[in-house]
Amino acid sequence: MTDNRPTAASAAPPGAAVAPYADFALLLGGVAVLTLVRLVYLHAEVYPLHADEAQYWSWALDPDFGYYSKPPMLAWLIWLTTATIGDGEFGVRLASPLVHAVTAIMVFLSGRALFDARIGLWAGLTYATLPAVSLSSIIASTDAPLLMFWSIALFAFIKALQRGGLGWWGLCGLALGLAFLSKYAAIAFVGSAALYLLLSDRHRPALATPGPYLALAIALALLAPNLAWNAAHGWLTIGHVGENAALGGPLFHPDNLADFLGAQFGVFGPILFAVLLVMLARAGRLVRSEPLFLLLSFVVPMLAVISVQALLVRAHANWAAPVYVAATLAVVAWLEQSGRHKLVLASLALHLVAAMVIYGFEAARPLTGLADDRATDPARRVRGWDQVGPPLAGLRARYPDTLLLSDERRYLAHYIYEARVPLAEAFKWDRNGRIDDHYEMIHDLNDHVGRDFLFVTRWGPREVPDHFDRAERLPDIVVPTHSDSEIALQVWLLEGFRGYDPPLSVPPRE
């Protein structure tokens, strides 16, 4: 399948690596500047938390080995950062730019190991400026730690193949296990590594050594507590991941595939993704180069699987994020080795412009008018939620013996964060008796028969007051967000919870 050309610096063009330590210093300097800019931006706390970020923060209030919809790594990181500097938006999001900085350094190290320090430098800088990384660096998401541990595992995998020895395999397994604890998409790393080892003439003998199996054993050992947590909770997280695949309906959606692939031009950058598509079209020739074959083994399978998922049902743009660790290296190496350095520079410049747009949008918003209407505001999903907290906290102070109740997971996450409601006092209405989110998992409302609640809803009371002795509507919480939109919350004082069954027809009192 492949030839036996070396995978280290001799595979690069003559003279490409001149001063590896200088290249590393330049990489560190560039990444440090980008990270500092991102930290300053985050410290300004420009936007309130998104509902998912608020939910992750609430998970971090109770560190565990698992949560309803995700493994625990992000919650652990948020617990660490908020315990260190406080639970403002800055504290919740602090880990993201830091772990992306580590990923950029690992991309450099992998590039240096496979090619030379110069290619490592441009690949590391390119990764640090990817549009998706610029956005992911200012939000709390599971992708950031996944990519960091994925990049460490990839570097260790490369070094294990080059140098042998169980130490590198052990590091690969350690990083892979932590990647699993970040997001189950790490399973794609196992598949890509196994496929590469099976197809590579040079490195197939590694399958007859204990190294790969040691790595897998360490990864599974680290994942074991999360698997035990899942087993104790009815495999909720793994079941939720399966539900996200949504393969129960019609299974042909070319428009969704087009949307997914179109989004990748924004995720990876238009120049880089276009070049990647060209490389994939020429993959039959490119895999004759051992380094590119290795890297494309961590690109093609996962990108193909998610593209099929998009065609069958749907796929979110970020589902392919791990692909771009190896893809960045592959694209930059191919461009550099084929004398197309100007395309690398053009891509970097385009990415920096995109970052300026992302970070400068709010400051320039009055000049653009884009955020005046909800439909044209890119930040519409977070706008105004920080203003919900004070009036809600005031109502809880006015009715100190009540618990908080909501009928929507996203909004409950906002209420908990913005009004700093203890988890033990926040509840989700769960009339169907099925566990659909973390808040339903940790509380059963039927355990609190007789208690009074402040019920906050965007949808109206519906059948909820029928299960209480008395219902009284309190003043609404209304927060204008745009010229044509507002957050409007109904607040009800519900006294004497009677349990979910049987419902009582007690008319709400306005």
C-alpha cells in the first residue's frame, strides 16, 4: 500500500528545516499572542453564557464520573477554573483558549516529527488560527479538550511508530483515555489507528507487538469509571449519543449533506478545505507518501462516516472537528512541499480576518445594525439572559421557602446560572416520567410532595398548576433583547405539590 520512505525530516524538501529551535520559539510566540488576545476578550465577558455552557457549569457544581449527555471532562475543567478564579463567564470559559494553545503546540510537534520544524511551525500556527478554533476558544465546549487529548494521542502514536518502546504507547493510551472522557467521538481515533496499522506495509508489524494493546488497555482503564457510571444510570449517556444519530426516519437527505460540507469551509477555512478536497481526490497517489498516508488515515474515515450520517439524517458542523488536527498537518505539509507557501499565508491571513470579525463584532455592532433584529443577530441565542438573573433572584428572596421549577432544560440551565440557584433547589417538570436530561436524572419531583415552587416558563402554565393546591401568577420577567424580540417569562407561585398523579383541575388564579 505504501512505500518505505522515511517519515522524519528527510521526507521534507532540502533546506526546509534550518533552525528548529527558532521555529519552535516562533510557534510559541504566535500561540501566546493569540491566546492572550482570547483571554483578554473572555475577561471582558462580552456575552452571557449559552444554555449549554450554563448547563456544563451546573454539572461542575457536582463533579462526577458522568452526566446525562456527555462524559465528565468539560465539567471537571470548569470545576477547576471556577474554583480558581470564580464562576463568572470568564471562569467558565477559561480552559478553552488554554487547551487550544496546547493543541497547536502538539500539532507543531507532530509536524516536526513527521516532516520538519518549518512545516510544524506553519501547521501549528494554522491550527491556532482556524475559524472553528477562534470561535471554540471563547466558549465552553467538549470539542476543546477532545482536540487537545486527540492531538497528544496522535503525537504519541507517531513517536511510538518511529521509536518503538512502550512509553510512547502508554502516553498514547493515556491521552486517548482522556479524549474518551471528553467526548465519545474519540472512538474514531481507535478506528483510524487500527486502519492505518492494517494497511501500512511499514508499520503493520506493530500489531504483533504489545504496544497498541497496552495503549488500548490504558484508554479503557481510564474510561472504566465513566462506563460504570453509565451502567449505574441505565446507560443514559450512551443512549443519548445513539439518539443523536436519529436513524429512525427517512434516510436520504442530500440537502443536509450539502449543508454539512458547506459548513466545513467555515470550520476549516475556505482555502484549507478546498485544498483538502483536492487532496482527497488525489488520495490514491498521495498515500504513497508514508507521512501523508498516516495523516489521511485520521481524516478520511471519520469525515466519510460523518458525511454519510449527514446524508442519511443530519450532522452538525462540529462533529468532524477531530479530523482537522491531522488535516491541518496534511494540507500544510502538502502545500509546503509542493511550493505553495503563499496559499498557507493567504489562509492564515483569511483566518485572522475571520477572528477579527468574531472578536470585534460586538464593538462594531452599532455600526452594522445587524444585531438590532433577532433574525440578523449572530448572538441572538445568548442575548439578554444575564438580565434574567437579578429579578429571578429577587423573587426567590421574596419566597425563600420555595423551590425553582421549569419546563425546559435550556431555560432551567440559564436560571440556575444567572440566579445562582443551588442544584438541590432546581427542578425540571417531567410529566412523561422519562429521563430526557440531566436535571430530570438527578431529581424526582415526586419526592417533594407538599412543597411550594416558583414555576418559571416561557410557554405558559399548561397543565402544571393542576398538580398543586393553589396557583398564583406573579409579575412576568420581561427582558427586551432586540427591536423585535424579548425574553418574556411567566412566573407562578405554586403551593402544595400533590404529585404527578392524579392531576387536579385547580384553575390558576391570575
